[in-house]
Amino acid sequence: MDLDALTPAQRRARTELLDLGGERPSFPADLAAVLRDGLEDGIAPLAGDLGRGEVAVNKTRLADVMACERYQVEREQAGFDGWNPRIAHATVAHKALELSVFLGGEPTPLDLVDAAIDRYVDSPDDPTGIGGWLRDAPAVELAEVRAEAHERVARFVESFPPLQRSWTPRPEARVRVDLCEERVVLRGKVDLALGAPKATRARVLIVDFKTGPAYPSHVDDLRFYALLEAIRSGVPPWRVASYYLDSATFRVEDITEDLLHQASDRVIDGVTRILELHLRRRDPGEVPNPACGWCPARRACDGARAWAESRDLQPDTAGEDDG
């Protein structure tokens, strides 16, 4: 790599975030088994009443139930309300970043975005429905998707060091952990994973790309990913990071056994709540918080009204300045 050709932001990320050549920790060989056993022991009393594959938990569902149980239940019942430019552009941008690793030549950010759109539109396997939406979207909405996705990809290209094949880059890396005879499934999809473990030495870096400001939940999301990776591969990542494209800054956390056990405790707490609500063992609790502004139950929820009153807002706009 020609270091002189890197921008200051790329050089900073390469030096401070990737820390190439730096020391990497080792972990006990039985750590994955210890973590898995702890999770299963924690949720077994409720998981026994489930069928195989009945409950799947990802970072969003976990964060929702920890923020407000009613919010999680209402969002789950409401389901996905369809594609629009605001959510489609992020999906297209992620696909474009994935293609940037494996396409030859020097495609521009817009080339990558258009290739990502074509890939979705032409794909015969489209479980999410985004390909059909992109194919039929009005020209103005498609232009919005291209513009927003292009901006996101361009910011990545100009601020993150070019990915080298020797780093074993894995964009959109999926990880799955089955618990209690597959009655509960923990799932994650990492924006970018770099490196591979060697024996018990941690050499994987997990990066989640964000637009907008930093939120405390970003730390919990990354610890969740670290926990799943530790159980899946037997070796945790050595570091996790949120990379904020708007500011070309990042927040990192080096993984320790203590952090993994904290993440496990949070997962047990969150999954227990999800299972109690799923099995209708109790009614959901309400906790006023920024998510009230876009909760489907905000007009009828005392918690949403309390949050709006605390911010001197109407319930329908209670979260607009927190998103």
C-alpha cells in the first residue's frame, strides 16, 4: 500500500483503528463453551416451552426490549411496513461496499451503487423484496436511493483505508448461534470483519459503519457481535469499533473476558424478557425513552405521553430530534 497516497483520515484509521502489527491477546480454549453454557443455563427455564427455531433475536430486537418492552412488542406486531428511500439506500450502500472488496478495477462509488442496485433487481432470490421495490420505484425515489447510497459509499472510500486481500475482509459477515436445541437463535450481520483467529489468539476486528451521531446502544450492539463471534469461532474478536462516516471518526473497544460476560448477562436479561412476552407470561412494561417518538403505540401509551411532556413535544414528534 502506498501510504503517501492515503488521506489523513485513511492514515488515522489505518494506524489507530486497525493497529497493523500490534499485539493481539489470547483467550482460554474453553471460553466459547463457558459462554454458551452460561447463556443456555440462563434462558433454559423458558426456552423449554418453545419449538425449534421459534424465537430469533438480533441486535435490534434485543435493543428494543431493553429500551421498552411495549415498544418491542408493538414493533414486532406492526411488522415491516415496506421499503422506502430512507431504508433502501442503507441496504444498497452496504451491498455496494461488499462489491467494492471483490470487484476488479477501480470502480467509482456511483459505479458500485449502480452495480448493487442491478444485483438486487436481477437477483432471482429476493427474500426481502428490495429488488422488486427498486425495479418498480418511481424515478424520483430511485434517484434518492442512488444519491444517498452514493454519499455513504463515497465517504467510506475517502476516509477508510483501501481493503487489502491479506486482511481477509468479510463485508456483511453473518454469524449465528443456536441455543437450547435451536429453540432460540441469536443472529448478527457485521458490516465488516477483518482478519482471522490463529489458534487461541484473537486477530479479528469487527467494524460497524454508522451515519449520524454516536449512541450508547452502539456499544451494546458491538459487544453482542463480539459474543456471537466468540461462541461461533471459539475465539473472540480482539477489537470492535463503530466508524462514523459523517465525521470520519471511530470509537473502539478492545474485547476482554469481562466484557464478554457482561454482554452475556445482557443477552440473558433481554432474551428472558422477549421469551416472557412471547409466551404471554406477563404484560409488557413501559419505559419513556427517545424511541417513543416512532413507537406504533405512541398515541395510546402513557409512557409516550410522559416522554413527550418531558420534552415539551407532541406524542407524534417525541422522537424526531433523537433519531
